[in-house]
Amino acid sequence: MFDGKSILITGATGSFGQEAIKTILKRYEPKRLIIYSRDELKQWQMAQTLSIESHPCLRYFLGDVRDKERLHRALHKVNYIIHAAALKQVPAAEYNPMEAVKTNVLGAQNIIDCSIDQGVEKVLFLSTDKAVNPINLYGASKLCAEKMALAGSAYSGEGGTRFAVARYGNVFGSRGSVAPLFMAQRETGVLTLTDPRMTRFWITLEQAVDFVLNSIRIMTGGEIFVPKIPGLGLQELAQAICPNCEQRVVGIRPGEKLHETLVSREEAPHTTEFDNHYVVIASIRSREAYIAQNGGSPVPEDFEYNSGSGARPLTPEELSVMLGTLKS
């Protein structure tokens, strides 16, 4: 799929971006693989292990998705985009709302406009379960980005750039997630829990990358791809990481939910089920026509994919594998 193609990943020095770059280099022979991010230190550090000398297809572009002119230049003759850049820390977005809007919403608009202008073939936006019925600004900004992406294919016209979304849950062990925090806290003997009832969807970094790459392969434009991934309570996770540690409840932070949702009841009439994933179709598209063309089956009218009740539990074997990915 990527052989001989030019791929650009925004926010490529983040956890997902670095894993995606390594995976693409391992599986494909791209013409260009562009690392687009705003942090020169992270790019320099990344270049120490992924050098241009060892991988001639790599390009390190300093730039911000807020900067439309720079983005327009970077997308010259690019075939595919994975848009991973975002301000995603919930408390930071609550305290700095306009900064989150500039990156997550206006940056998404820049991606759409520049992709269409430069003739990019496919663009996949990364999203989050927090975009479903959002109660915090981060989720609301990602919901806006989802809506913009779904409309992008229609906006670009027939034969133009196609846009889709990959929406998934917490990436286990990624920077800012709770698992590394618990690993660090276990040295103190006390793990801090926001609420023992809280549950989340979990996916490994490798699974997230595989899901995104496959979504790019099968997307036709105007879809939200949702993986079938397990849920697990934070209390169970804390118990698995440090069975003998004290668990101290500190209360839910502003903008957090007890349970997250990947597909809401309101989206059920537009949702199609496949063996390993769901697809939420843009409301302007016909689900029946999508199924006729791509397969799948409609979900029940009252369907909801919720980490507390709608997701299958994470098995002990899966949890063991995930814990093995953490650095002790």
C-alpha cells in the first residue's frame, strides 16, 4: 500500500507517530516518509535512532498544524496523511481552551484545506473515545475534528481527497496514560485512583498502529473506524501492577467520565459491524449503500459500545501482554 508513496504523519514524534514510522519502515518501501512536528528536540532525539543515512526515505519537517502556509508546503506531492497531532491532556485543555481549539480544530481545518489543495489521496484523522458525548474541551475539540473530517470527502468533490477517522480508546503505556503512572507510583507503595468504579477501553501501541494502517487501506471516505477492544477497570489495573500497594482514591478530575463510549446509541443507526471493528458512517451517507459496497451488518437500534457495560473484559492473558510492554 505504501510502497513508492509519500506519507506524512503529523505529531510524528509522539508515542503513536514513532511506532507508526518504525512499522512502515519495516513493512513497506515508501518514497518519502515525512515526520511533521513542532518540537526540534524530539526530532533530533528521534533522528539518533532513525537517521536519514540509514533510512533515505525519511524527511524531518519542523512545522505546526496551526501554520497553514508551512503545512501547504509540506504536503507537496504527498499521497497519504496520518493526522496524529493534538493537544490531548484533559486538564491542560480545560485550563488552556483556546490553545486546544487552535491545534485540534483550526489545525484540522488546515489539514483538510491543504490536503484538498495539494491533491492528497487519503487522510486519516486519529480520534478518541472522549469525542463521543464529550464533557471536556479535549473531547469537544476532537468531536469537531471528526465532523470536519467526515464532511471533508464531500467538500473535496468526486475524485478528490478522501477523509476518514480512526477512533479508539486509551493506548496502554503511552505518554500521559495511567499505566506508566502506576508503574512509577508502585515504588512508593501507594497508587492514586480517581475512582475505583472507573473503566476504560485499552489498546496497545502496536494494535493502534495496525488498526490505523488497515483503516487507511480500506477507507472510502466519510467513515469513523472503531476497533473491537476490551475494557478494564482502573482498580483492576492497579491491582495487577502492584497487588500489595495501597490504593488511595483522589477523586475524578474535571472533565473525566466514569466510563467511556466508543459508539453512542445516537450513532447506532449509522453504524455497521464487521468481525474486528465497527464503522460509523457519516450521516449524509446511506448505511445500506455502504453495506452493499463494503459488507458488514447493521447494529441493533439500541446498540452502545461502552467501556463499563458494552465492551468485553480484558482477559488475564491480554493484560499480561500489555503489562509486558511497560518498562519496569
